[in-house]
Amino acid sequence: MDTATLEIGLFPANGGIVADIRFAPSATATDQVLGRSLPVAIDAAQLCALTLDPTIYAQELTAMLFQDERAATAWKHARTYSDTVEVPLHVRIRIADDLPFLHDIRWELLRDPNTNEDLSRSGRVWISRTLDRLNNTQRERPNRKMIRTLVALSSPSDLSRFGLASIEQRVGLQAAQALHPLPTMLLDGSARHYANLETLSRGLWRYPGLLVVFAHGLRTNGDTMLVMQDDEGQRQMVPASEFIEMLGGLPHMPVAVILISCMSGGLGNSADENLTSLGERLSRRGISAVLALAGLASMNLTETFVPTLLANLAHEGDILTALGQARASLHVDRWSPRLWLNGRDGQLWDEPKGQRWLVGAGLWG
């Protein structure tokens, strides 16, 4: 799906923050500069105090970002074009390395500065993040025929000893079914095939894959830990660095990683000042798209949000659009899913030329 893109780059300047705003009518169009060095006043402490009231948080964040009239005018230009041409608007927040605290801002709650419309419910505006030092030129995409998906569900048998609830096997099965017709492997402990770094590596070794992980996530000493399983199905704590190293050692990096895991996308309270979330670090490693959850995510996400996300993704191959449509099903926690993109759009693969996917049969014709 073609989209218009409004990029808001946030950079340090003279002890404060400034925004450079660019607009591209399509993924292949040349950027138009709509604003340079526009003053922005993001008060993380104030936003942190508002985390229990998402409506006020959203209004204050929007006012902070668009305090300069030129920024609001740039937004109006992009939104008017998007509405007139009837294409979605991709809002890409580019964050400079020198401003790590901005990674834990709930950008997904932004509102239209002119109408106060809740963008997360608009169905027409998709929000993503990107790291400033990365090159966001469009990479060569794999053919859909090459894509394999791996769904890993980690629910160790001894979770109750640590005060953690088990994750039902049906969650992984629903995810695998939603990904049809993409060829999918499910690791959920059945037949003693447990979710750990070794089994993930084997499952992703041959093809550029899509990885979906259901696991408890913890933060210790400023780092993210995934609660995975050893060869006996019991708890095995996996540091983010080891998870990243495993993916980096594959012949082909996954086209996308989806982490349904608490705090994999940051603390979510605007107080996480270090660039330590697993989602950000995977994006920095060069994975095209990383979706991770901020804060203590509710497992209710698995009931509607995850199946909707994966079904739309399998059908279109566009994670930006799939997330935008799935986010509309969420309520108070709609800020939790965070998407980091390396590239100008969210298309993860291309359809084979001259071939057609037969959805019902799962065959090529």
C-alpha cells in the first residue's frame, strides 16, 4: 500500500530540542523540507506524571511537539494531502542518539494538532520510530516465496515459582493460524520442542524469516531479559544481548521480529533514559522492522490485537498498515505496541511476479 510520509526528526541544539520536518507524497518521491530547526519542548518529567491519564498525556505531548506554528502548518500540509489523495499518512519519528530519553515517550498517543483527533484510532495515520544514525533508504525486499515464519511461545513449567502466569498454548496456535498461508513453524513445548536460542536459531537458519515471540519479559540492572526455556522446559533467563547475538549470527537476518513480551519496547513511563530496550537494539542491529511492547503489557493483547496484526501482515506484507489497523482494537494500552522501521515504508516482502498465491490451498499457481 502506498503511503505519504511525514518525518519529524528530533535533534539536540543549544541545550534544547529542535525538529526537522520532511514530507514525501509517496515511498519513491523526493522529500520536501517543511521545517528546519523548529523549537520543541518535550518535558519528560511532566509526561511521566501523566501516564495514568492517556487522554491528558496525549494532549500535552501534542502541544509540546507542535508548539511552533510552523510545525502545525507542516502537519496540516501533510494531512490535507493524505486526505485529499486518500492514502494513509505515515508519521515517522526520527530520534537522535543524543536524546535517548525520547525513546520512551508514548509517541503512539499523538493527536492531530488542529482537530484533536486521536490518531491511533483514525485508521488512516500510522506511527513508527527510527534511529537517526541508520540509513533509511529502501532495502531490497525478499520474494514472498522465500518467507518462513517462526512462532515461539515460551511458558516454562516452573513459572509459578517466580510469580509469573503461564502462557496458554492456544495463544501460539492462534498466531500460527492467523499467519496462514505463510509457511509457519510453531515452538510451544509440544513434543519437548521448547523455545530457546538454539531452537530459534535452527528454525530461522535457512530462510529470511518472520519471528514472533511470546514470552515474559523482565528488566534487571537496566537490561531486558526474556524468560525462555531450557531443554527440560524450565525457566531460562536470556539477556537481550544474547538474543541479539543469536539473530546476528544467522545467514539471513529476519525481515521482522515481533516481541509480545513485557518491557521489550521500554518501560513506557517516559522515565527510561537509557537506550536499552530490546526493540531499539534490534533495530540498531539492522532488522527491517521490530515491533515490541512497552510497559507491563496485558495478555489481553493476545485475544484480538495479535491475531488481527498477524492476519493483516500475512495478507499484505505491510507491517505498518497491519499495526495501524490492529492498534485500533486496543483501548487504554494502545500506546504499548511500538514499531521501529529501517526503511521508508513497512512493506516486508514482494509478491512473486507472474505468480499467484492460492490462499485456500496454500499452493503456488
